[in-house]
Amino acid sequence: MNIPPEFLQARKEFHASLLKTTLTINDKGVPSNADSSNRSSIAIAKGIAELLKAETIAERQAGQTSGNEFEGICAEYVKNTFLKLGHLRPGDWDVHQVSGRNRLEIAKYEQYAHLIALDRAAKADPELAAALGSDYTITPDIVVVRGLESDENINRHEFLVDSSVSTRASLRAAAGGKPLLHASVSCKWTIRSDRAQNARSEALNLMRNRKGHLPNIMVVTAEPTPSRLASIALGTGDIDCVYHFALYELQATLKELGMDDSAELLAIMVDGRRLKDISDLPLDLAT
């Protein structure tokens, strides 16, 4: 008997979780990730949902509700898959959804710890606050964090460090730093022009405000329409890559519907390595 790979099973469980509450079809036949005013969006989303066997009939949830649920389900998926790759990416890892929308959540991590002092200075000086705006405030949806390593662990196989050397290394717990932000994952249930811009702004702020290593910057979306996916996936320099929650089903649906132009645009993003399937994300995190 052939045993399916674990990542295939994890992908199915990810979709099953979405089908319970988030990915639904209302009594008019409109999937919850479709634009109800766009026939192409409805047709594509419906095709994807049928391939994923959406059977739940429910009214569309408010945007923030579906968005929060999508973030939580994505976080669980990343945790369940990436943490199986310790043999490829050893380390003390933590994956979690960021709750509460604390605008200084990012300052918990080594590369952005200095933002606490910046925020304190801005609160004390209205002119400085006006000059800075909110460009330094970043709130990821999901974070992948690497814990610091003890000297005992660093020296496990050979005597490599003591108090005389490597005293400011970010990975070393004895240096007194904070955990390292390995990745920031932004979750967009759907893509509208403002959401695409928000994701790019978040990415640019992560780049501009860091001290040290730049974390991976990724976006996960359930947007069904290739033209809207292109608004965030095409181009380089800010987002590492966009991951679609059901890329294989999207490709099959466009072929089934005979939407050749949309299929061609999607192929440009996929062949250009700007758009991948959700199942590619954990292995990309291990690079």
C-alpha cells in the first residue's frame, strides 16, 4: 500500500480546516473568497472550492473575521510542516500567529529591538513623532522565530567559544540579545488594491528598519483572480514570494474554464518563481 507523503496530508488538513468555517459558499453560490461583483472571480473561486469539496453553505463572514481565521489556520499549517524539517534547518524554533495587533510586536526580536527606544523618543517629542509617522511600526500576521543558542550547545562537538570571543554574536544567548526573527508571513484572504499595497509597505518597513539579518518576507493568499494575484506577486525587491492556498486547484480551474489569458498570466508568475503553492512554503523557510 502506498503511503502518501506527510506534506500532502498536511495540505489536505489545511484545506479541511478552511472548509469548516472560512471557505464557504453562500446560498447564491458565491464562495467566501470571491468578489461577488466579479463573475470571473466567482467562477474561479467556485471551481477551486469544488475541487476542494466545499460543502458548507454559509453567508460570507466579515473581512476581519475571515482574515483572522485564515491567519490562524495558516499559522497552524506552517507550524505543523516547518517544524518537521529540523534535520534540514536545526534550531530552537517557534511559529505563532501574532494576536492583539501590538504595533511593537516586532521589537521582541533582535533585528528590531531598537524600535522600542525609537517609539519612546517619538512619544516624548511630538515633532519627532510627526517626522517618523508610523513607518517603523510593523505587525506581522505570523512569525517564525529562532531562539538563541547556549554556549553548551554551540560547544557540543568542539570547544568553539568562551567569554573571550564572539561576544556580540546575535545567535549566542550569552551575548544577551533577543530571539531572531526568521520570517514574517502576511496572510491576505483576498487581494484588493489596498491590501496589495499594505503587504508591500509592510515588507519595505521590515527592510528599512532592521539591524542585522533581513527575515524572510512572505505572503499567503486565497485570492482566486490571477490579475489581482499579479498586483502583489509580480515584481521583485520587497516580498520574497507569494504562496497561494490552492495553486494546483487554481491552475486546473482556469484550464477547465478555458480562461487562457488568465492561465497565461498565472504561468508567468509561477514560471517566474513569484507565485508558489502553500506546500512549498515550509521547505522555502528551511533554505
